[in-house]
Amino acid sequence: MFTKKVVVKNETGLHARPASQFVQIASKYKSDITLKVNDKIVNPKSIISLLSVGITYNSEVTVSAEGEDAKQAVDALVKFIENLKE
């Protein structure tokens, strides 16, 4: 299991367009990936799940993955959130 925390610094949060890009990145990995936001755990490979938690400005997101490419998956998703622009 590999886990990292990141805070969303994009003022508009993870709305539809970036959420779609996030799902595309997550779906490239074989590992089981989870996202924890506000005590809710969702599957980041599902756009519906991702949008349902309402990831907004200053949300703390915990990205976890388990599997053969877990570290790469977590690193890529955290980097995406850190570099998120409107």
C-alpha cells in the first residue's frame, strides 16, 4: 500500500473537466486506487464517484493505491492535483 496526502490549491477545485482528466490518469494503472476526501472513500476511476465527493479548494485528499504500479499511480495523481489549474 502506498499513500500520499495533498491539498487542492485550485480555486475551482476538481470540477468536471479536471475530474475527467483525473479519471483518465487513474484508469491507466492496474493498481486498486482509492481517494479519501472528508471521510468519504471513492474510486477515482469512476467520474461519478469522484464528482460525488465534491473536491473543492483547500480539500485534503488522501490518494492510496495497492498493486504492482501503486507508487507510480499515487505519484501521478498527486502531481496532477498539485499542478491543477483552472
